[in-house]
Amino acid sequence: QVQLVESGGGLVQAGDSLRLSCVASRRTISIYAMGWFRQAPGKEREFVAVISQSAGTTNYADSVKGRFTISRDNAKNTVYLQMNSLKPEDTAVYYCAASYGVLTPTREAYSYWGQGTQVTVSS
């Protein structure tokens, strides 16, 4: 199975940018669609973005479209989430996840998850 470790979170002000990274080990991520999800306190974990195995297709939640960009480097076994124009409502723990060949916003389709990285955006 694949192990995922996120990094890059932190405390920023509204309007700032952050880039999250998700490094995989034990197995190549090239066979997986890779997604980012987030969970705010007291809320359900929600879909943020997903990228296909070849990086040819991406999908985003409406709330982040135009501000966030998902990318991947299969040679480095790493997935990224570039977050620009951050808002206080983006505050959450961000998780990366791997799905067997399915490009979907449904979290139940993802088999492997990282431990999360905290992003806090102050107003």
C-alpha cells in the first residue's frame, strides 16, 4: 500500500498563498488518481481537487476554482496544491488521498489517506 505525508501548511493572512505537498512512499503514485480534501472543525471532510494519473485532467470544488491548482510530479512521487488568494473559510486540515483509477470527488472512492496538514487563514 502507499503511504502519504502532507506538508506545507501554516498560519497565513487572507490573500496570501501556500503550497501544500504530498509525498508518497512504498509505492508509486503513477497508478492513482490523487485528490486533496479538507476538513474544518465541526464539518464534514470535503473535496477540494483531484488530478488524473497522467495529470491530463483536473477537477476542482467550486469554492476553490480559479484560486487553487493541483499538480503532480510522478517522478518525485509527489502531489501539490498551490493555494492563492486564501480566505478565512479555507481554514481546515488538508488531506491528500489516492484513488485507484477513479477521478471522483467522492471521498469513499479513495483508498489511502495522509495524516493531514493544518492551514489557518486569518482575516
